[in-house]
Amino acid sequence: MIRRSLDDRLTKALKTMPVVALLGPRQVGKTTLALEIEKSTRKETSYLDLELDTDQAKLSDPEAYLRRFSNTLLIIDEVQRIPGLFRLLRGLVDIRKRAGENTGQFLLLVSASRDLIQHSSETLAGRVRFLELSPFSVLELSQADPLGFNFEKLWFRGGFPQSYLANSDDESWDWRSDFISSYVERDIPLMGPQVSAVTMRRLWSMLAHHHAQQVNLSQLSESLGVNYKTVKNYIDILSDFYMLRQIQPWAGNTKKRLVKAPKIYLRDTGLMHRLLNIADFETLLGHPSVGPSWEGFIIENIICHLSDKWRYSYYRTSAQAEIDLVLEGPRHEVWAVEVKRSIAPRVRKGFHLASQDVQATKRFVIYPGSEHFPLSKNIEALGIVQFLRLLEA
């Protein structure tokens, strides 16, 4: 099973918490993973999909329906469709706890970020654990199938299972086209925000051209014909639904003049390549966005494997001293990470200066190769798989 790592974490969480919320974008495999848990658990289970009218109808009187279950793991898919359930679940959890059932009561599948559902889920504080399921990553695919793993295919097609596992690039392309259309025309409006599908698609495409950059919201608002606050709201919506990642600038103490705007990354490079109309890998290699695409691919893989004990940011001064990713760990370590696409990487003076500014305890350059070697006295060059294993250790 490819998603063994999260499967293990999910099983462990259900053994220690009454409620587990599995977060992630649509079509990432949350339902598949939940049904695997349903097969393997010794506890009786029941499954509700709130996308189905029949299952929604069962919850016309949600308290009466949900009270029927005891000593049962109830899996509720697309739970954000009925936000009021979070408040009800608190009371049901406490009732079942008094009856001696402390753990494994509810598994909630949510296609929206923790921040977006935070107000609804506050009543479950102390009773819920949040886990995030991301698209396929370099590390999980390389561990699942070391001989068959295709690094370039993952970078080009992205990590959504149906895109990566498609029989051909054309089939993957069609799936990504359908996914983007469905997201802007149906999924985002269904989950709350009422946004023009045409405007959202245009913005998403524009952001693909600004991938791995600080975005000028005023320029975007001018191009779209909407105001500054509306553009910011649309970007936050795409972030809430796991399509974008906004990386904030480093916030430590320094006398240097820092760039303060967040950097924008499309979280899945396969979707980015579709929005940029890059139809095959050879075209990607000659495209102006190949460098930013590679940078985003590596950075997203790193962030998805960080525990919540780590903080991440980027560093850039007005004098162009820069670090692609600053990782601050639980034991006061500071890792400066530079991403290079060259097989013979070199670092600029700005990286050395920036590393001194953030007082980096370790400095890494991640490049497309697989060897691990010193690049200079205090900088190590290594591939992304080796780096992620080092991070896990």
C-alpha cells in the first residue's frame, strides 16, 4: 500500500483520540484511505458520504440519527458540507465517553483546510486530531516502489493519484483539465465561497505564471478588474482548498531590510503545468517556468514531510541575499535550504550572507542527483530523497 505512513498515523490516532479529521484536497485519496481503515479495523464501522443526497437525508435530524451508533467508528465524508455537525459531535463524543467509549468514535474527511473550518471545529478542542493527506510525494513513492518509481513523471504530472497513475500523459492531461474545471465551477462554490468561475480560473492561471515569486496584488487586481481585497480573498480561497501555498518571509531579528510579501506556490506541479499549457516533459524542460516549477516541487515535498515542531519561511533582503527555505527545528536548529536544478550546483554569495543573517546551523543545496557530497566547507549537496530521510531522522 503506497500510503503506508499515513495509514499507520491514522490508525494510531484513532486508537488515542475520539475524533480524527483527515484533511486534504478533493481527489487526493482520503476516501480510499478511510475505506482501507474500515476494512482493517476490528471495530464496527459505518460510512456516510455527504455528497450523496440519500446520506444527507439521513441527517435531516442529525442528533437522532447519530445517537443510534455506539461502539462504532462512524466515517463521515465531506463533513464540511454540514458545518453544524461539529457542534453536535462534541455532545455525542462526551455521551459515548461516559459510556466507556473513549477513542475511535468519528473519522471526518474534510476537503478544506483546518483554518477554514477552525470556527466550526473549536467546540471539538481536546477531542480531535487533525491529519493532512497530501498528493503522492517523492519519499512515499520511492519507498513503495524503489525500482519502478519515475521521478520525472511525478514532477511533470503531479502527485494526485489519478494523474500520476494514468496510463498515458494524454490521460493525465485530461484528468487535470477536468479537475481544474470542476474545482472552479462546482467544488469551490459547493463548499461555500461564491466566486466567478471565469475569474477564479484566470487568477489561477496568472498565479501559475508567478509561481515561486512574491505576487503584486495590485497588478493582479488591475488585470482581473477587481479590487485588491477581492484578489487577496481569492488567493486565500485557493490556499484554503489546498491549491496554493503562501510561504511567509522569515521573521527573526536582523538589521537588514527584508522583503515582507509572501511567496506564492501552486502546491501541485501537475496542475501548474496544465494551467501553463505544458503538454509534455520535453516542453517543460525548455519552458521559462522550469526553474520555478522545480523549486516548488522540491519545497512542497519538504514542507509536506515536516512535523508541526518545525517552522518554515523564506529569506530575502532588498539587496537580494536569499534563502529558498528556512527550516527552524525544535532543538533551535536552523537549516538553510537552497534548491538548484543543475546537476553541478553552485551557490551565490547571497546565500552565504543570508545564512549568516539567520544564523543557520546547517546549510543544504538540493539538486537533481542522488549523491551526497560537501559543496564547500559548510554546505552539503544532496538529492531530495536523501534530504527527506535526513529530516525524518
